[in-house]
Amino acid sequence: GQNIDQPTEMTATEGAIVQINCTYQTSGFNGLFWYQQHAGEAPTFLSYNVLDGLEEKGRFSSFLSRSKGYSYLLLKELQMKDSASYLCAVTTRSNDYKLSFGAGTTVTVRA
Amino acid sequence: GAGVSQSPSNKVTEKGKDVELRCDPISGHTALYWYRQSLGQGLEFLIYFQGNSAPDKSGLPSDRFSAERTGGSVSTLTIQRTQQEDSAVYLCASSLTRGALRNEQFFGPGTRLTVL
């Protein structure tokens, strides 16, 4: 199976930057997803990385290093509405339909 | 357009009872998934449907759990003889197809199941 680790909690100040790390161990890596989940709501897609490098989308960026089994999600210019859980998930070539999730990182943004 | 919907949003049941959870995927999505989210844990894969067939049921925790999908659309997850450890949020997701390089899954709001 996949071993996916991310920090449990992070706190940051409004307007600041936060970086959420995710490490994984898997064979046949086929892509890494980041989802955002507000309390009591459905997870929503943020980003997808399959090649090494940085993908930028507005205030959010996601980075992947396949050789290191490492990804991070960077949230810039934090807003109060960014307080949520951020879920890292990977897929493999043999099970390209199945998302294997980490436990999620709860980010709290303080004024 | 409509997203993935699930019903009921909350279900409280007594230990030993059977429950049925429903999922309506996004129209035209051929792939459907069930996940379970327990407190403090990541989403746990339960089952995957492609059309009406379930090629992967490997995540179902026990034979008390079953799921079906009809008409390539609505899916029902059934838990028989519920136990307290079944308490969790059950999330359904759908995607356009399987095998795309970026197989973005769209999630429903979940059903919160509490077994007393």
C-alpha cells in the first residue's frame, strides 16, 4: 500500500504564506492530488502533479519531486476562508482510479 | 450543473440495524467511488464502480458492507448489522472516466453515520 504522511495541524496569520508538506512511499506512482476540505463539507480539488516541478494556480501552488517522494502545497496571501483541512492523495499505475489519502493537515488562519 | 449528491446527510441508528446510503453522481460520469472518513483519519477507499460493475471492492471492511449501482447512475451502500465502529462520514465521488491521466474526482457532501 501507500504510506502518505503530512503534518496534522498548522497555524498561520492572515496575509502570510504556509507550506504543507506531503511525503509518500509507493510503487508505480501515477500522480498526486491536493484537495481542500472545509469542516462538514465535501473535499474539493485543488491541484494535480504528475511531473516534477511547480504548478501555480493563483494563490495556490503545488510542487512535486518524484525522486524524493515529496510534494508541498503552498498557500500565499492567506485569507480566513483558507482555514480548512488539506488532503494529499496519490494514485498508482495499477490502481489509477483509486485515491490513497493522507490523514490531512488542518490549517488555521488567525487574524 | 448539479454536483454529487448524497442522502441522507445524517443518519443515527442503533447497533444491529441495517442502513442504506445513497449517492447520485454527476450526470455522465461513468466512474463512482465510495470512501469512508473516520475522525482523525484520512479518507479510506471502499469500492469503485465503472458503469454498473465493481472491479474493485477491496476496501470494503467486512461482508456486512455491500454496494450496488444501477443504470450507470445511482449507487447505494448498504451496511448490515451496524456496529459502533461503522460510525464515520461516508463520502461518494464520481469522475468522468477511469484511466485519464488526471482523474479528478468530484465529491459529495457525505453522509454522517452514527451507530449508538
